[in-house]
Amino acid sequence: MIVRDVLDNGLRLLTESIPHVRSVSMGVWLTRGSRHEGDRWPGIAHFVEHMLFKGTATRSAEDIAQAVDSVGGQMDAATGKENANYAIKVLDEHLSFAVDILSDIVLHPRFSPEDVEREKSVIGEEIKMVEDTPDDLVHELFLQQFWAGHPLGRPILGTRDSIEALTRDSLRDYFAGVYTADNFIVAAAGNIEHAQVRDLVAQAFAQVGARGTAVTETRPSPIDLVLVRNKELEQSHVCLGVPAYQQDHDERYAALVFNTLLGGSMSSRLFQNVREKRGLAYSVGSGLSSFRDAGLLSIYAGCSNARVGEVVKVVVEELREMVAAPIPETDLQRAKDNVRGGMILGLESTWHRAAYLARQEIYFDKPFTIEDTLAGINAVTVDDVTRVARALLTPAPLSLAVLGAVNGWTITPDELRVAS
């Protein structure tokens, strides 16, 4: 059973009781991410995430690690464009411990000057790692141009210069204005009782500030682009994309099925026709990225430098076919079964259950049951998929970024147009 609660200070709490398991997964979600940093502090949201594991007023970083290990727990954190999360998974008997350590981390970080300077080096290495990972880098290059001038286009990690410019005071100022009750969502799933979780969370978060600094979100304006960056690599990396739907769009289920048909599975058109039948790439697929007010449908392929033009041509041809003719009913059913199966299997994990609850709250302000979501997917028709394909692919040419040793290869926007 799913229960939603709002504490007196505005913190939102969601729980799902799953009596047949022995684990509890709990997370603190922050409804602020890299798009909310402002132009002054690029990368600060991710930097603060790192700092929250460097020690609190009563625990050192080693104390935190040893405490979690001592109960056989698992802990993780992540920063995204629109949120951040801190999560722990423990046995159900350690529920109070989970609340205690999570609340300590997100409410009482010490931000020691020595840790700040040390972490600048760590994040600098993380930035270098992206630069040395071309399949990640090509997506960053694409986004920086596609949403140029908008926070959604900025790297979550920031830049080396922006990270070096951060200080203990700037980190503390950001933390004070963001880590507040109105920006917190606590979600838990497993062998728990809502009343017990509520009592523990209410006590642990009783003193947190109620309201943080207000932010303004502006919708990004996508920019058509053809970006080719030469870099001496054994393989070229291709990223194509078009604007897609925001998180709460009415067509979100049809878009999910369309993406699965296009490149989201091993039986998808891109995987079968680019890799299996033509052998043009080892890695090829598509993905949907959805935010509060924008979205992106992206296609990625890694191929030999000499075959970039052929890969792009085949991808565009596949998109044209999906726009021109309805898909077979059998393909639709297979894609819907794929989406449903993946979702149900994923939600056998208590961690995925908690994350699912938090995500629904972030974007819809209420929890959806898995049955609600499955019903939405099941209702998708062939006409729905065709309508979504045409809506996403026909208004403008595909945008393109290529990273590799392509030696002067060029392409025109007309060659990237799906509909003439």
C-alpha cells in the first residue's frame, strides 16, 4: 500500500509497504538539480553532493562508511539536471539507523576547507574521465549546443574553471538556500509501516528550514545543429536528436513505446538494421530524456570513422519509414510487452520502488500505482505511435554531433530532414 504524507514543515513523505521482503530502501530526494544553480555556480549542485559524504558534525567520512558497512547496507547518491538523491538500503530491522544516517548527511555536512580543496581535485578527475570517454563526451557536446545558453545544456559536473572557483562559503550558501523542507521528498519502500517511518522522519527533520531560495525555470529553445569535432579515435561517435515531450505530457506513454520500437531494445529497428543486418555499428540505440518543461529524443551509434556517413543515412531512412507507414500490430505488441516487462522486473527491487514513488511526486505531485502506468502503456495504439513519430520527427531536421577522426566529412541539414 502506498501512503503519501506532508509534514508540518512541508517535507513530503511517501511509503510503500511490501511485507514479504526483508529490506528497506529509503531515499532523500532534493527537487533541485544543476539547472537551478544559476549562472554564478555551474557544477555546485554536484559538488555539494560529494561534500555531504565527507563528514558531518558528529561523523567523519570513515565513520559514515563503517556505519553503513557494519549493518551490511548499501548507500549511493546522484545529481541530475532537476534533482539529486541520497539513498540507503538496509535490513528492515535497521530502519531507524537508515533515517538517522540519511538525515545526518543531508542536514549537517561540515564543509571543512581541507575537504573542499581535496574534492576539487577529485571532481577535476571526474571531468577528465568524461573527456576521455567519447560516447559520454559526444552527448555532452550535443546538449551544450542543442540547448545552448540554457541551464539544461550545461554539464552537471561543471567545468574545471567553475569548480576551482567554488569556495567553502559559496557551498554553504548554496546548501542553506536549497536543502530545505519544501525541497525534500523522502520515499521508502520495503517491510515498513508508514506510521513508524513518519515518526522517525518527523523527528529527524524537525529542525530543517521550511523554505529555500526561490528559483525560476525557463523553457529551453532547441537550436538546430550540425557539429563535427575531429578527434583521433579508433571509432567515431554519432549523436542525433530532436526535441521531445516533457515529463507530464499526455503522449508520454506513446513516446515510450515509440522509442522502444525505434532503438530501445534488441528487436528495435535501429539495432536490427544498423547492427544485425548491416554490421555498421556495435553499439546503437535511442533514448528519451524528459524534464519538467522539455524533452529530447536522442540516437547514438559508435562506428568506424569511414562509415559515419552510411550510419547517419541508414538512421534517417529508418526514421522516414516510421513516419511514412504505420507499424505492424505485432511490432507494437512486442514493444508494449518489452516496456511492461522491464518495468515490472525493475520494480521487484525495493530501491526502484522508492525511486518510482519519488519521481511521481517530483513531476506529478502525487503517486501513481504501477497498475496506472501499465494501463497507460497498454492503451497505446498503432495510430498513437504514428502520430508521435510524425510530431517529433517532421517539424525540423535532426540535430547532429559527431566526434571522431572523420577527416573533413560534412553533411547538410537537408540530408538530416526526415520529412521533405
